[in-house]
Amino acid sequence: MKKTTIRAAAAATLAMGLIGLAAPASAQSTVDVAWNVGVVSDYVFRGFSQTGEDPAIQGGVDLTSGSFYGGAWASNVDFGDDTDAEVDLYGGYRTEAGGFALDFGVIGYLYVGEPDGADYNYAEFKAAASRAVGPATFGAAVYYSPDFFGIDDEATYAEVNAAFSPADKWTISGAVGKQWLNVTDDYTTWNAGVGYALTDKVGLDVRYYDTDVDGVPGAEDRIVGAIKLAF
């Protein structure tokens, strides 16, 4: 569920500006490019189905140069109107401090076919930290938007997450998050799942999602399967 942080053009400008930072600063600088494509049985974002509980085809590209990164990602969506797809543009900076991996960035969410006056497009600012402890990684993240999706304006999402690798190729992970909204009701969401690396480039994931929202089909508990190819 979502809206415009700085309007569609401004969101794109912010994200693309940071992506531009990932470009080579000199002839010796390099930009690493990675692509991904996948299929999910339901595109779930913060506990809510974005596809009317139907499958989605998704894909993106990531650019990295030193500590800077940028990229784009897209998925089909179904909001019951003419909106066909979500396109995310993002960029940021990653570093380390005191044994923690830190990530600061901005994400622009743009919607293809958005109806007039829907005000879906928006942007979020992100701050995240994580730390590896043996085979486990623990993390937390905060996202803030001054003009969120639809009728909501200011919105904040905070999440704690963890991942554990019990054996080669296997990963168990989960997260609990809280979405604060200034117009519609706040809610809590959580997920837990198991991932398996078929190869170095192909991974499977089966995940359980739920929220504390009652009476909304798209927010009810569900199990989602996914397969992703990275190259």
C-alpha cells in the first residue's frame, strides 16, 4: 500500500541522483552490475498483498561502486484499478562502524497506470543496521515518508529482523515490523520463512506472512512461495 513523498518526478530525481553517485569517479573506478528476476505466488509488501493475492513476475538491476549503490526493480501489481506495475528506483550508501553494517538510502515507488488523483507515487528515506554473530545476522531498519501512499501523508515503518544459516545452502529468516500512518490505522506485520540455494544463482523461498489487521483479505495470513535467479 503506498503514495508520493515528493511527487513522482521528485521521487525519481532523488533516487536517480543517488544512483548517479554510484557512477565511476575516475577512469579507475568500477561499477558492478547485477541482475535478478523472479516469480512469487503473491507479492506481499509489509503484510499486504499488492497483486490481489495473485502471482507476480519481478525483476531488477543493482549498480554498486565502492560504498555507493543504486538500482531499479519492478513488479506487476493489482489494486483493482488501472494500475499495472510498480517501479522502484533507489540509491544509497553502505558502510561499517563498530562491527555493524550500516545502510542509508532513499527509495522512490512509482506506479504505472496510476489513476488521476490516486496519489500512489511516493518516496521513503531509509536507515538500517545489521550485525553478524556466527551463522546468524540480526538487523533493524527505519523507513520514513513525508507523503505516503494514497490518503496517508507522514508515515514511518520500523522493523527488526534476523537470519540464521543452520546448514550449507539453507537460511531461516524472519521479521517483525510496525507501520505508523497519520490517516489510516497503524498496524503490525510479521513474516518467517526458509530459503534454499539450488545453485549459486537460483534460490527458493517459502514464507509465512501475517498482520494484526482484521477483515481485510489482502492482509490475512498466507504462505508465499518464490523462486529467484540472480546473474
